[in-house]
Amino acid sequence: MIGTPRNSLATLAVLGLLPPFLALLNVANTDARAFASLSISAAISVVGYFVTKFVVPIIKNATLRAGLSGRDINKKGSKEGEKDVPESLGALSLD
């Protein structure tokens, strides 16, 4: 048993990233231009992940403050079904 779900997800992410990392190392030994291109793509992806992880909670709180929320009808009758859920109207609808 790996442990908590968060640890399991982290372990799965590391295991999932291992083959592309090994392939990137293989490309580094054979083609410098391909390695540079793949490295830049990987860096952009990592930056995009962290930007998304930072921005989504901000937009969530802004939509809740603006009253752009609803209830999850699939969880009706449960504690989670009573919480307000931000509507997926997009960031531009906050203006």
C-alpha cells in the first residue's frame, strides 16, 4: 500500500513522467535541436501547470463573491450538495 490518496497521486505522476524523461535523455544523446525543442515545451508545460494552479482558486473565489454560483444537483441530499459551486462562465464574465 502506498499511503494516502495524495501520495498515491504523486507516485503515479512520477511513474507517469519517468518514460518521457528517459526518452528526453535518449534524444539529448542523439539530436541537440530536438532536445532543445522538447526541453522548452516541457518548461512551458510546467509553467502553465503552476499558473493554472495559482489562478483557478482566485477565479473561484471571485465568481463566488460575484454570486455566479449554483448547487451541484448530482450531490443533492448530501453535505457537499449544499455548498455553492462556482459556475463555469469563464474569467471574462466577471467584468
